Amino acid sequence: MLFDTHVHLNADQFMEDRDEVIKRAQEAGVTYMVVVGFDRKTIPLAIEIAESYDFIYAAVGWHPVDAIDMKEEDLLWIEELSSHPKVVAIGEMGLDYHWDKSPQDIQKEVFRKQIALAKKVNLPIIIHNREAAEDIVTILQEENASEVGGILHCFSSTPEIAKKCLDMNFHISLGGPVTFKNAKEPKEVAKIVPMNRLLIETDCPFLAPHPYRGKRNEPAFVKLVADQIAELKDVSVEEISKKTTENALELFRIKR
């Protein structure tokens, strides 16, 4: 029983063989997934996929890289979609200082607006962070994001940042990088995150775990993430699978 909390099955990389990819995931023990939509193209497809499979859900939000493209009607559209029975979170949202398409002040404004929306519709948030951890923490604190909580997805910061986010009612989700041999920080984070705040994901088609690093990632590979965390925490992979699934079901308010 595995819950991949962050997949992009709506990506172009899966257009040819999405059904086969989903079947492989089921065969690998993946019992739930959340497909994340983050712009005008990917959001409708995320919902369409979620409607097609009873064990797949959707998240809707606006990616920080494209913050400059977001209009007020996009925010209203996301709010309308938030009431869809298969939509379980708002996101992914956040800050990305690696790419320079959207100025940082616009990213921050769009991030704050989406947190306010999530509080209004009472859904957890999914946060994208790239090279912006301190500003993310500041905004979460200033916007009282702890009221809804959510996920620091594919967590890539320090254990200290993880602790600050845990203090604000957030879950830490780990993906493929925790399996990389040279990935010191994700391994340290895996050890310190309490079992009741831990989640797993693939972020497919990106960040495939070892030994598939550099290849197209897919939900079936989330088992490799669970295996690595189990080893780091010195518990069984069954315990990691069970607990991370329970955590996700509770966070997303999914009834079995």
C-alpha cells in the first residue's frame, strides 16, 4: 500500500502510455496518487485523470515559475475547481529562484494569494521550493498557513528548515533525491521527520530515484523511495508504506 502524493501524469512525457504507467504503478503496490495541475494546460488534465480512476485525486494551483502569467480570473477559476469532489489540495505553489521568468516580488504575491485562497476553501497546500527556503518559511508564518497545513513537496532544504515547517503543521514529502548516493541533506531530513508527518512521492516524470536517475520517472518507482527511507529510519518498508499512506489519507481527507 503506497501513496504517491505528487505525480505529473498530466505531463507531455506520459501522453503516449499513461494507462500503462498507471497499471505498472498498481502492480508495484501504489494504491493512491495525486496528480498536480499548475497552469491552464495541466489543471484540466489533472482533473480529467482523477475523474477516470477512483484511486487518483487532483491538486490545482499555479506554479511560481509562471507567476507572471497568472491573472485574477485564473485565481477565481482555481477557487471554482476547489469544490470538485476529486480536488484534495491547492498547489503546487511557492517560490522558485532558480529560473528568472517571474520576478521574485510577483512570485511572492501569487504565493500569498494562493495561501489565502486555500484558507478560504479550507484545503491543504502543496509547496514548491527551489532556492527560496527562508522566504517560503517567512511567508508561511506571515500568512498563518498553519491553519490549513500541507506539504513541502520533494523537500530539498536543511533539517533546520524542515523543523520550522513541521512546527507550522506541515508535512515533509521526500522523493527520488533521497535515494541519490551523494544526497546528504535529504537523508538527514528523512531521519529527523516524525513518522506522523512523513510523506513520499515521485514528482514524476522528474527526479527518478536510483538506479533510474536521469530516466523518465513514474509512480511505480515510489517504492524505491519508501525502501530508502525505511533503511534510513531503521524500520520495515511495510511500516513506512502504511504510515505514509495513512498520513496522506488524513491530510487530504480521503475516505477509504
